[in-house]
Amino acid sequence: MSSTALDVTVRRASDGAAITLRDAIGGQASLIVLMRHLDCPFCEVYVGRVLQARDTIGRIVLVGNATPEELREVHQGLPPEVLVVADETQAVYEAWRTGRLRRMLDLRIRLRSAPTFVRHLLRGGRLSRPGQDLLLLGGDVVVDADGTTTWLRTSRRPDDRPDVAELDLRLQHAA
């Protein structure tokens, strides 16, 4: 399963160049974050937590289901060592079987996540953009330097993401 996903061609958000996900990890133990959609407030908060811990986490690759131009616009303030790639066909998501919600009614969130959603809207965040797949679920993958998947966690809900301490532990084992 890992070799299939890592051999998918994606495009770098920075310049639109086609690369494989294997090229993106650059022979390093890496965290690959499969984001839900461009306006997902839970992904925004989660990526912020991951970035705060990036000194201990190491290589981070963010995968988004959007065009490189859209991802570049949304993620323009990220540190240059964080690689953002576009998976417009959802091939990486399919290879790691992240799944989808069955219907819009399944977009329920935990009550404790409601403040995140409200803050997102109050700061001018959007609910969605045209063409975005709101039913797509995300996931987190840790691969070792050889590209072997050592840990895979797929989200069950829009607000379902692992704790950063868990990621750190999984990456230590992969290194």
C-alpha cells in the first residue's frame, strides 16, 4: 500500500512541478498530512499544532485536494521546509484509503470542537470553495526513510486528528 501511494504523481504547490510523493519525502522519515479541504477549520488548527512541533517531528509534507495555485494561496505563510503538494485526483487519498463521509449529514462534529468552527467563521473563514470535496476525510501517515509506511491513521470525522505527541512518538520509531 505504501509504495502505491508514494509513487503517485503530485504537484508541488510552490511551482506546480510534477513529482512523486516518494520524491517529496526526500529519503527522510516523514509525516504526511492528508488534509480534508481548503477551508477545513480543523485541518487549519491541526496543521498549526504540527508546525509548532516541527523541530521534533522532522519532515512534513502536506497533501491537499486542490490545484497547486489554490494551495499556494492558502498556505503561503508556511515555513519553506514544509512541502505542500496537490493531489487533484485524490489518488493519494485512495491509495491510503482515507475514506469519505457518506452524506452531508455525517459532517457532525464533537461538541468540544464547535468553538474551533465558530472562530474560523468569525475570522472570515469560508465554509467551502467551489469544487472542494467536503465529504473527503483526511489522514496522517508516517513513513521511514525508505518510504515504508510505519503508521497510518485515517480520520473518522472531520475533527478527528491524532495528538502531536503521538505523531512525535511514531516518527521517532520510523527514524
